[in-house]
Amino acid sequence: MIPAFNEERRLPPTLDTLFAWLDASAYGDAEVLIVDDGSSDGTARVVEMRARSEARLRLVKNPGNRGKGYSIRHGMTEARGDWMLMTDADLSAPIAELPKLFQAVEAGRAVVAIGSRSLDRSLVGVHQARARELSGIFFNRVMRLVTGLPFADTQCGFKLYRRDAAREIFPRQLLDGFGFDVEDLVIAKRLGLAAVEVPVRWDNVEGTKVSLLSGVRSFGELFTIRWNAVRGRYDRSRQS
């Protein structure tokens, strides 16, 4: 599942890469779900045209531009597979890293696996700008202090969820912004759902949608998550 906002240019080569890899792998019948977050370009058109000749491709649309967190929640509730992978439109974590996540959940009996850029930094081929990288490291330290999560990197957009775990986690997600990654892992912990962190190859790709303001808001959302947890707001799903 890929959240997409104004990805008209990046999606065609990304879809080529995904389907070529799937065809050569053990996951050939996997569905590829694109969540269009109210794009103002031809993102939806690109997907719809490709879906005419590719039955494994499906498009869902958000009701306007709602944010990455909303897109992930929407996509996870629409996805049909037994396992659900979220990845980014730029494939900064190559799809070929997916077997590592499956191996990790099988070895550790986990139901969630998150890709990590921090556990083995030698796997990072192209780094972010130094200031952004340092900001990410600082964010992680604050995140650990505020939430108690043990992970070294919660913000890598390459995560695998077992279907039953996703059905418990995502209806409880409250944030639509970039803090959703942390929120979902806090929810998993509260529900007793085991998550494992896995080092993956990763390359920074220019064109990030994460603005400075979005980054600052993510810090504030950590405290929102802590407050929501204290108040027990994750103990019930939004649907209930």
C-alpha cells in the first residue's frame, strides 16, 4: 500500500519496479493499493490507466487532502491481504527488502515489522541532508522519553502488519499527520501486539513531502499521543 500526494511523475517507474519484482518473487499475486490523498496533479489518472491492464492494482481516494496518517489508516482498512505492507512512492526502502520483514516476524513471532535506518547505518546508501538526519535522531530520543517505545527509528516508511493486527491498530489511530507512525506503535504496545525492528537498505530520494512545519508538529504530536494513552483513548476503536 502506497500513500500518494502529487506523485504523477514518480508513480509510473515505481509501479514498473513493484510489478517486475512481484512477478519474480513468491508474492506475485499481491495487491498493490494506491491511496490518493487529494492530489492536484494526474496521480489518480496514472493509477487508473495502469489498472486497466493490471488487475493487481487498485486505487482508493481520500475525501480531499487529509494527510499521510489519514492515507495510511484509509489504505490499511481497505487492503485485502493477509499481510499489509506500507511503503513510500519513492521506494526509498527497496521493495526487495520485504523478505527481511517476513523473516523477522517469523523468527520473533511478531505481528508487526518496521524497517529501520538506524540499526545498521551502513545500509543507508544516500543520506539525508545532515540537518534533517540530526533532527531525526533528536526526534527519536524525544520519542523514546515521551512514549517509552524502544525503537531506534519509527519514521521509516516501510512497515509490515499482519491483517488481524492492522484491524485492531488502525481503527484506533487518531492522528492524520506524520506522528501516526509513533501512534500506531504505541497502540500496538498497549494491545500486546509484538513488533520487531529490522535494519533495511534505504536511500534518500529528493522531493520529500515532509516540510519543516510538519516536522515541528510531529514533536508536538508525541505529547498528544502520550496524553491520549493516559486518557485511555486508544482502548477503543474510532468505530466503537
